[in-house]
Amino acid sequence: MKGIVSKSTGSWYKVYIDGREVDARLRGKIRTQNLKSTNPVTVGDVVFLDVQDEEYLIKGVEDRKNCIVRKSNKLSKQYQLIASNIDQALLVVTPAYPYTPMGFIDRYLITASAYHIPVIILINKSDLNEPKLSAYRDELQATYLGLGYDCRLMSFLSESDIEEVQKLIQSKTTVISGNSGVGKSTLANAISAGIDQKIGEISSSYDKGQHTTTFAQMFVVNPDTFIIDTPGLKDFGLVHLKKNQLSHYFPEMKAVLENCKFNNCIHLEEPECAVIKELEKGNIAESRYLNYLNMLDELDQA
Ligand SMILES: Nc1nc2c(ncn2[C@@H]2O[C@H](COP(=O)(O)OP(=O)(O)O)[C@@H](O)[C@H]2O)c(=O)[nH]1
Ligand SMILES: [Mg+2]
Ligand SMILES: [Zn+2]
């Protein structure tokens, strides 16, 4: 039989099979794809199972459509699988309470794009209306709509906005990300009567240091609609990216980089660099370029 992994602790798993969740264990060694991962099975995996003595045993993993990973620690070459088979991501941000910096949003967008995961930005708490907050909200919306992203104003306290999100996620597997306090649990609870997350709590163990083992959790909204609760992609590995590929994931750089003199230009100090030219003309925002430099620093040389 076949199922979808909805939770993993590393030693046992919850698997969604035909409308219900069962506990399962791994049967011996599992053949995995060609990735140096510390965990063979992750949330979102489609797995094949046997039942033996009333116990569910996972005997194999279907090839993954995609998979987000993070480095298991800074020095190691091994990766931890966080979640797989993702159709899209909802990035929840707020102009205040908490303030979401653009640097965080950019990094998320670029990382997701490197994984070929489309992102919808939800600017939440639109019911709050202090002038300062509204100014930053307008700036966020203008910036990301201007860059061509799907970006929507929302209040998760509004029923019609929740219905809009329900339509967005129907028949898909959706990762929901965002800093603590932006409203992820509020959203999950409103989406589905079966979900009961604590509101106003710092969830899971994601931000408690690099040695904590962390796993995403998947919720079944209806039999072909799943949401996965993960943290920001902050320390998710940009595993497959080389330095000279990074700018391809910044739409405003991608649009001009074929005019750079060198085709492996990384837009630092190369002569006749089209990205630098657009930056100097003000067509590429300085903040976006600075975020680009920060991310570039972390990538391996091609
Ligand atoms: N004013 C307002 N508050 C919200 C909205 N969505 C969530 N909140 C509040 O924001 C706080 C944090 O929400 P929570 O769902 O726990 O955020 P999480 O940490 O991302 O899971 C709670 O007090 C929620 O009631 C919204 O649209 N408007
Ligand atoms: Mg929460
Ligand atoms: Zn260049």
C-alpha cells in the first residue's frame, strides 16, 4: 500500500493512508535518492508500506518531485531533509507585530525559487492601520508586486480572506512559512476544523540553535490538500546553487544579465556589468543588491 508521511520524529513516522493517519516504522534499510541526507524519509514523502503483525512498515520511498533540505551543521557535507513534494509556498509577513524585514523576504523568495517552488506572499494583519505600519505595508506590496510576485493583503481574522486562502491551497501541498507571530497558526486553524494549533506560541524547536533536530509537520486539510508548517527558509541550504547562478533568481537581475560582458559575471567588479549599470541608474534597488551580496557570500565558488 501507499501513503504520505505527515510527521517524522526520526525513529517513527505518521503516515496518511486512505483518509486516516497510522504510526509506522522503517523496515531495515531504505533505498534513497542520491543525496547525502541524515534522514532517509521526510514529511511529504510518498511511501510504500507493508503490514506485519499489525505494524505498518515503510519499505520504500517514491522518487521526490522536490525536496527542501538544510545543512545538518555548518561544517558537515550532510543534509537534513525537511519536506518534499511541495507545490507552492505561502510566505506570511507583517509590516509590524512583528516587523518582517525585506532581507528576510528576499532570501526566502530566492531560496524557494532555487527549489522551483512558487511563492505567494501574504501580507497579514491588514486590519491594523497605524500610519507608520501602513506606509511599510504599502512599500512591501509595491516592491513585490513590482517584481512580479503574487502578493496579497490579508487579515486572517476575516472569513472572506480565509476563503481566498482555502481556494489557493485546494488540491495542493503548500508550505506555510514566516517569522514567529505573523499568524501562521491562526491561518492553519481557520483553514481547517481539524487543525488545532496553539496561537501566540513559539512553535516547534526551530530557532533554538543548530544542534536541535527539527522536523516539519504536515496537516491534512482534505484528502488531496495538505499544508506543511516549516520555519523560514533562513538556514535552508542553497545546496545546488553556484555563485554565478544566484542572480538568475532575482527577476530584476535576470532580466538584464545577458547584457553583462562576461557570461559568468557575478556582478561584483567585472567590467561592463549590466546589473551594476542598472543599480547605478536606480533600476535595481540597493537593498535587493545588498541582499544579493549577503547571499553570494554564503555560496561555494562555481
Ligand atoms: N490584528 C491581527 N492579529 C492577528 C492576525 N492574524 C493573527 N493575529 C494575531 O497574531 C498573534 C500571533 O499569531 P499566531 O497565529 O500564533 O502566529 P505564528 O507564530 O505565526 O503561528 C496572535 O495574537 C494572533 O491572534 C490578523 O490578521 N490581524
Ligand atoms: Mg504558530
Ligand atoms: Zn554582471
